[in-house]
Amino acid sequence: QVQLVESGGGLVQPGGSLRLSCAASGALLDYYSVGWFRQAPGKEREGVSCIDSSDSSAYYADSVKGRFTISRDTAKNTVFLQINNLKPEDTAVFYCAANAILGCTPIIHTEQYDYWGQGTQVTVSS
């Protein structure tokens, strides 16, 4: 069973960048499709990106295309989410999640993921 730990969040000014990490233990993350989600206060958890286990194809929600980049580092057993040109509306807790069977889909649903990290806070404010 894979365990996931997110890191890399923080307070950043609008226009800044962050790289979030999702480090895995207990299993090789290459065998899992990994999604990134965010949840702003009072809002539902939203899928923003996914990297597929089969060929590392990347998927993005329309709201983040062009600013978010997902990648994986096999040697570090980690998936990253690079976020550029941060906006105040990006303020949220960001979670990573993994699934071993369903893979990535164009619409990234929470129900497709079995394993979750505890989240990392991203706050965008001047």
C-alpha cells in the first residue's frame, strides 16, 4: 500500500511560483496514476492534474492549463506539480492521490483515487 506525503506549499505573492512534491513510500509510484487536487475554503475538492502510470501522459483541468505542469521522478519516487504565475484564486490546500487501476481521465474525479496525502497549504497573497 502506498503512502503519500505532500510538501512545498507556502505563502507566495501573486505571479510567483511553487513546486509541490508528492513523495511516496511503501510502493513504487511508477505503478500508480497520480492526481493533484485542491480544495479552497468552502468549496469542493477539485482535480487539477493527473499523470498516468502507463505512459506518463499528463492531464490538466482547463482552469490551470498553461500554468501547472505535472511530472514524476522515478529515482525519487515522487511526483511534482510546478505552479507558475500564481493567482489569489489558487489559494487552497493541495492534495495528491494515487490509483493503481483506473488511470487518468480528462475529468479528474476524487472517486477514482484510493490513496491520499494529508495536503499542503498554498496561500497566494500580497
